[in-house]
Amino acid sequence: MDAEAPTTQLDPGLTGQPARPVAGIDNGYLAGYRVRFDEAGPDGQVRISALLRYAQDVAWRHSEDLGFDRGWYRERGLGWVVRGVDLEVHEPISMGHTLRVSTAVVGHRRIWARRLGECRLADGRLAARVTTDWVLLDERNRVVRIPADFGLAFTNPEVDSEIIRVPAQMDAPIASHALSVRPADLDPLDHVNNAVYFDWLEEALEAAGWRAAGPVLPRTTTLEYLASAARGDGVVVDLHGGPDSWAAVIRRTDGLPLVRAAASGTAADTAPAPR
């Protein structure tokens, strides 16, 4: 039996509830997510891509709770797209654990907004933190200003930093791994979901033999999304660096860069302030 079980209480946020997880930010949401059998790998630990899926899902639940559901976006021809992610993993997360997953919009600029998500264990320890920068697109895939409605519902400060980015790699890759977009990679919008790119990175790292010893924690992985892969595309993951500190470029087989990523065992100890 899990050693945590005797003292664990069922999370009251399993059905989702408004919350204020970030000091000084007057918006937020909290829900519980139990790590399912199919979300864990052979080591019994949650797949990192599942954490991105939790962060994405709780963000949508937060939006729906404040009246901005998918119908609202469809009527206006608008949609949020992830442009950058900082994912910090601080603790191993075992199958069967219920994470307390929170989200809040912690800052914005004219055309993008920053969310901070946290995954905490039952005893309150921080297991993972996800900082996500989103941009708003119209039906022609043009970046548009954030409507005033959002400022009223998701009260947050204007930030003075730039959107999350990953430096381009100029040297030749150490290893490359080819794959194809599979039907299971597509979400209800017929897009490759942003978490899938992390699955592709994990697959490439495994193929290169860079996952044999397992990840060192705490660890930070940063992803910058440049373009989207489509149904049936061939994709190549180019790896740079080495097992402990690597960078990667995910590209289409015609050379178009889709995602840049970088990772190292240097996760921050405290939540990032709105920048």
C-alpha cells in the first residue's frame, strides 16, 4: 500500500473550485488529478507530458468557470495557442497519487498571457510547476490583442519580460530520431497537442540512450513552439548536448522547425514572479 495513503484525505477540489493559489493575483482555480495507470511509465512514475496535459486542462476549466467556454471562443473566431512552456519537476510522482493542480493568470502583455500552474502532493509539497505563455489567434491564425473582457475576469498585472524562448542551435546534432504524426497525437481541434511534443522528445532521448539512468530532479525543461505539425507529417527530433543537459529541435522532414527545447537539472526553488 502507498505509504501516503493512511494520512491522505480526498481532495475537495476534485470537482474543481475557484482558488487564489498565487499571492497578489486575484484569480485562480484548483482541481484534483489522480495519476492514472496509463499516464505512468514502466518505472511507475507519471509521464512528464501528463503534467502538461493537467496544466492545459485545468486552464480550460478555469476559463469555463469564468464564462469563457469553447462556445464563446467559437462565436468570436478566437483561440489560445501555447507559445512557450517552462516545466519544473521537483519530486517523483507515482501512479495513483492525487495531485492538487492549481492555475492562475499571473501576467500579460498586449498579445500574450502567462499562466502559472502548480502540482502539489497531498502533504503540500511542490511536485511540479508549469509556466505557460499563450497567444490569442483569430480564425485566420493571426495574433490579436487580448480583449478587455479578459482583464476584468482574470485580473493580473502587465509584465515587462519577453515571451518564453529557447536559443536556436547552431551546431550539428549529436543524434536524430524520425517519427510520424499518429492519429492518437491529434486533439479535438485536429491539431498535434502541445504535450505530444514532449512525448516525442522522450522517445528521442530513449532512442539515444540518454534516459537509462532516469532524470535528475529537480529539473527544468523549456519548450518554444514555433509551428504546428499536421496530420500525417513526418517529423525529426535532433538532439544536442548530452544526457544531463540537452537541447533539441523538432522539425518537419522538409526542415521547418516546429519546437525548440532545452533541459537541465536546475529547477528554481521558488515560484517565478510575474515578469
